Amino acid sequence: MTTGLTQFDLFGEEPVFRPATRTVKRKRAPRWDAEEAAVRLEESGDYRVLRKLVPRPVINREDSAFPRLAVLIDTETTGLNHARDEVIEVGAVAFTYDDDGNVGDVVGVYNSLSEPSGPIPPEITRLTGITDEMVAGQVLDVWGLERLVEPADLVIAHNAGFDRPFCEKLSPVFVPKAWACSVREIGWSELGFEGSKLGYLVGQAGLFHDGHRATDDCHALLEVLARSRDAGTKPPFAELLQASARSKVRIFAENSPFDMKDHLKARGYRWSDGSDGRPKAWWTEIDETLYDEELHYLRTEIYRWNDASPLTVKLTAQDRFKAR
């Protein structure tokens, strides 16, 4: 006789009871939009967000609608003296632009290492991250650098007074070029930036990057030059382009009275000890349009002689930042 109960074999294996299972549907976490989160943080007014700098894509020169060509260049060296020290890395980024100072497209990127004649000083390795092992057997590709720079209308460095002498030592292609300095020829404070060091500029432009390697710094500088801090204002590159086109005058206040040195220093004059081939004197560099005003100042406040004629050198973008 059977009943509604299940019949078990008393001599068989012990039955296993398995509880009924339920399929639990897990709720999917909403997709997290990083950029949306960054914008919301910024809009709160309590946060500043830095975005990772992504280099612009490289396109063919003929595909860019912008007519002019500039090259950003950065050198890493074994020291500060171009006559004695050596280049261990060169980075460059070529980009197009128009006459209004609008940045166009990246049309070339260059990077090359070079083994110096001796060990890299430890302080240079700490600063640049470049080791003796990295440059061992490396030879600078000068031909590739010349091919990138030769058609450029303008060469830009973030301390052209340092980079230009080293570059001219590498190749004569740099000698006749118009140069611009993104440290000295842009009024960064007037544009709302605190300081002119590249790291400060990049951070205040809302970006971060792997600094101190030459090509990385060129990409970073390009983004800073191309971005306006406020809507409706021109980008820093427009100011740099205008400044590079203006003629400058370098005035040497030779034989100025010793007790006038503090007055000259307060006005922005710098001291040259004559070791670099310049006259041993206080000197300044101003726009050519300000020359008459500066000459009047020197004659009335410093020399106190109406016929004083301090040494004056006119400079264009082709002449500025050369080694003296």
C-alpha cells in the first residue's frame, strides 16, 4: 500500500534533502561617469579637479587648415653651461597656428636621447629621471630634429635663454630661426596664473602630467598655451605670438654710479659680470616703443647728464635669447 508519503528503501543510502533554491536578482550598480563626477565636484565650489593630460593626436601637415608652423622644444642637459655641458635628451612638438594666435593641430613629435662623454650628475638624474643606463649607446637623431625644425616659422621654449644656446650648438638649423620664450614673453600673472614654472601653469590649467621628460613637457606647455583661463579671452599663445613679433631694445647702463645700483635693480635691471661676453654693467631689455622713456630715466635719474648715451642693442625674435 502506498501513501502520499515518499517510500524509502530502508537498506539504501540515506536520502539527501535539498531546500528549494531562489534566484536572487542583483541590482546592477549604476554606471559611474568620471567626467560627470568631476564636473559636479567643481560646481560645488569645494573642489578643484585635475585631469590627466592626453597628448593631441598627430596629423599630416597638409591636413591641417592652419597656415603657420611652430615647434615647442625642450632640452635636458648635464648642466647649465652650454659651452661645457652636454644635451642628453631633446623633445619637440610641432604644431600649426594662425596669425591671430589660435593653436591648430599637432603635426610632428620628436624625442631622442644622447649618451654624454661622462656620467650624468646625480642631481640631473634626480631632476630628469634620466639615468646612465637609459642613454648608454644612444646617439641624438640630429637629422630627424632638423627635418622637424627647418620649416618652422617660430621656435618656442619655456626658458629660451637656456635652450637656444644648447640647440644652436646641436645644429645650425636653429641659428636663423625666430625664437619665443614662454616664461619671459607672457604676462602669466595678468592672465590669472600664479607663477611661471611649468608645473604651476599645468596645474592651474586643470591638468597634470608626467613632468621633466622633454617631450612630455612640450605636450604640457602646448595645452597651457592653447587654453584660455576665462571665456572670451585670448589664449596665452596669442600674447606670446604678439610679443615675439615686437622688436626689443637691450640697454646697458655702463659706468653708472655705484650708489644707483639699488635704483636700477628696483626698476628691473640685472647685473652682468661680463663673463658671458656682455658688458660688465646693469642691463635691461624693453620694448622698442619704450626706449625714449627709458633713456630719459637714465639721463635724469641715474647719470644726471643730458647727453648720456648708454650702449643699446636692438633685438628681434631672430636675435633674442642667443648666447653672448
